[in-house]
Amino acid sequence: MNTITMLGTGNATVTQCYNTCFALQTDTTLLLVDGGGGNGVLRQLKKAGIGIADIHHLFVTHAHTDHIFGVIWIIRMVAQCKDYEGQFHVYGNDKVQLVIRTIIDMILAKKQLAKVTERVVFHELHNGDTFEVGNIHMQCFDIYSTKEKQYGFRAELPGTTVVCLGDEPYNSQNLQLVEHADWLLCEAFCLYADREEFKPYEKSHSTALDAGKLATELGVKNLLLYHTEEKTLATRRETYTREAAQHFKGRIVVPDDLEEVLL
């Protein structure tokens, strides 16, 4: 059984939900994607029933605060975990690796850093790299962000394909890696109807309407929306789904924090 557990679904400035990060799971493999903006990720992991000792793989899309600071906390907890076995693999581009290594070298205690050296393996990724995470075949790709070097990925899980576009708009240079995926994970900063309030295009973000159009153009089967504003949480699932469905007729999922979705 393949699942995605959304540890957080919000954008950088949310306080009523957690920043966007999630766990992809198969019957034998767990892959975390991003860590959110702080030690709130530890609470989300606990609520999701994911123990530190169970985490051995983490893909970091980019080095913005709302994605990488939680990674520092996870690394710290891996270093402190008394019953941790094996190694913890951290995947990301050169900027991601530089930021993580710089921060942990500056703030972790000597004993923790010694455990990091023993337990943590840092994998610097380049555009187009492929690698295996348990029984998940991964291929990363540069999303060609105009703000920060950022990688998405195409993940081949047993029986299904998941594409993560990161948290910025799709670039057509990645067409071959993205089209016809079973699942498209796509940011939707706000509703198109609310664009004047939230200014998504000024911030290099998309709307639910844009995501629905994109999913149709790419011929994907299922669309999952995340990285949203938080002012409409009470109605987010209904309104985002309705707006995306104006163009996309496949399944649309607008999850809440800690929601598990069967892939």
C-alpha cells in the first residue's frame, strides 16, 4: 500500500497549520520530503505515528526557511536518538547541502556533531540525477525557480508514479518527467478568485484554478494541492476543489495537516 501523509499543508507564514512537508510510504520504505520551518515538525511526526528511529531518508526541495529549518531539528533528533540504527540519508542540491551543513556545524554540540558524522549521509543532487530509496525509484529535476534553486522529483512507487513540483509554478522544460503521472503534487497559494488579496503571481506562486488547468494539460490522473494560505482553512477543501475542477476532471485532493492519502 502506498500513502502520502501530509505533515503540513501551509505556506511560509502560516500559524494555524504547519508548513508544507510530507511523508511518502510504501510497504517497506518511508521518505520524508522537507521539514517545515521549525521544531513543530517533531509534533507533526509524533501525531502521524512516525518515530525518529523510523526515518532514514529525507529529500529537501530547497533552502527556504519554511522547508529547511525543520530538517535541522530532525537531524538533531537522529543524532540524539539512543536506539537509532543504520544511517540517515539527506538528499538535496548543493545550496541545500551548504545551508544544512553550515547551520548544524554552528549550532549543534560536539557530541551531536560526532553522531551526525557517524549516522548522517549527505547526498548532493544534480539536475536529472536518479537514485533508489528503498523500493522507490527517484529522479530529481530543477524546477527553474526564479527565487531559489529548487528541485522537484518524479517518484516511481510500486504500481504508481508521483511527481512533486515543489512550491513554485511548473516549467515546461520538465514536461517529459511530469506528464502522465498518476499523482501530481502541486502548490496552490490561494484561489484565483482571491488573487487580489493574496497576490500569488507577484510571489511566483499559482492558484487552484491554475493547478487544475496544469493537471489537464499534463494528462495526470490525480491532483493534490498544498502550500496554501490559511485564512480559508474552514472552507479550503471545498472551495479549492471546486475551483480546480473547473478545468480538471480527475480526482482532486486538498488535504488537511496529518491527513493520510492512499495513492
